[in-house]
Amino acid sequence: QTRISCKDVPAETLYDVLHDTRYRKKWDSNMIETYDIGRLTVNADVGYYSWKCPSPLKNRDFVTLRSWLPLGNDYMIINYSVKHPKYPPRKDFVRAVSLQTGYLIKANGDGACILYYLTQVDPRGSLPKWVVNRVSQFVAPKAMKKIYKAGLKYPEWKRRHDPEYKPWVYPEQNTLPSVSLAELSVQHADSLENIDETGLPEEHLSTSDHEA
């Protein structure tokens, strides 16, 4: 669990940043690919995200059900991993599991907000202890700073990239195919292959993957 105070970024702007998959490619340097698979309701969809892990670890990917809710001036986005028959685990990724991940964006005065982030993720694989320590100490706080910087730059970027298109705000703009809940099931970690990476030495970790 972590939080960051975002001066000069309104809550609704940060909400847009976290939703906008086109913009994510601009600021999320750990992302390999992300796309929306389909919609369940006006405020829930299913999506795919693949994450570049520091080498020599294998890269991870997720299929998640995401839902969101405006709460007056505040916003909430949560997700958890699901199984979709058309998006099974791939050979080139370790399928990780989001048990529950959430963002809470709280307005904080005029034109500012506080972002709270809570995640419970099973990365699968028997990871070395140093990887777990590094992620908890460095990766999550660094990601929060990236989101804050992305929020500062988003209004100018959005003005030049389809400024009226926000299907997470205007559901009538959503052209994703419908997904039935019957097609989905909760992704349990114990049903996935376990990759043993405990023997990977820390000195071989690629440092370039940690650049801000």
C-alpha cells in the first residue's frame, strides 16, 4: 500500500490518466502491451496487460476484470484477475495474478489530489527474496511518481489526441464487444504453471529496466 500527493493535478485528470490506454504507452515504461478485451457493464471491462520484468526474470502478463466508480469528487478503480477462454496463458510470459488491486483518487483542495494505491499480486514463479524486497521498496513508489508526472502532462497531450473521447466517462462512446460474466472465471494462482526463478543472482539484474 502506498500513496502520493499530486499537486497541480485534479482528481478527474488522474482518473483519466489511469483509464487512457493510449496515453499509458507514453508514460509506463514497464508496459509491453495493453488493450481492452470487452465490456461487461457501463463501468466494468476486461483487459490485457503485459509487464516487462527486470532481466533475467521472465516477463509477466495479466487478464483482469476492472471496475470503476466516481464518488462525487473522488474516484475508485479496482481490478482482479480472471480467466477468459480466448486469452489463455502464453508461452512467452508468466501469467501473474492480481488478487485485488485498487486506486483511490481523493480530491485535495483546488486542483490537487491524493492517489492511494493498494495491490495484492501473486507474480507466480518462485521468486528470489531480493526481487520481492526490491519491488516493495522501489518499484511501487517509482510507479506512483510516474503517474503523477503523467498527470501533469496529460491535459496538453489529450488536447492533441481525440480530446472528446473518454468512454470511461461517456459510456455511449464505448465500442468494445460485450463480454458475458458466464465466459469468465476467477483466475486462481494454483491452477497456473509455477516457474522456479529462485536461483537468479541479484548481480545479474538489468539496471536499465529500473530507470524512471
